[in-house]
Amino acid sequence: MKAIDELAKALAVRYGMPSDIHVPIAARDKESIEKYIGHIISTFQNSSRTNVIVVTQDESEMTLKNLQSGK
């Protein structure tokens, strides 16, 4: 399982989001993407800025989510 940003989760719950649907959708840098979301498999750059980052989850995490959802 990936690490959980407990502060972000606490803030989401405080403002009404159920804790079981807290999903990270953004990160401040590539290290945070790797830590909280998944593995970076490729990036695309335009000049000096990275514009696109393709991320995948661990297969074991995807299997766990499928089992929990009944798929």
C-alpha cells in the first residue's frame, strides 16, 4: 500500500468527505507522486517543464481494490 498523507485526509474528513473515498489526485513533485499515487512510467516535456506524467499503480494494490469492490 502507498503512504497516506494524514494531514490531507484529516482536512478532507473535517470538511465533509467520507474517509473511505479519500483519493489523491495531485502531488507537488515527482517524489510525492511516487510516494502517494504510484510508479512513474514515463514523462513528456516541453522546453524546461514536465507537462505530462504517466503513472501506474502496483498490481497488488489494483487487485486489493478489485477484491474490496467485488470485481
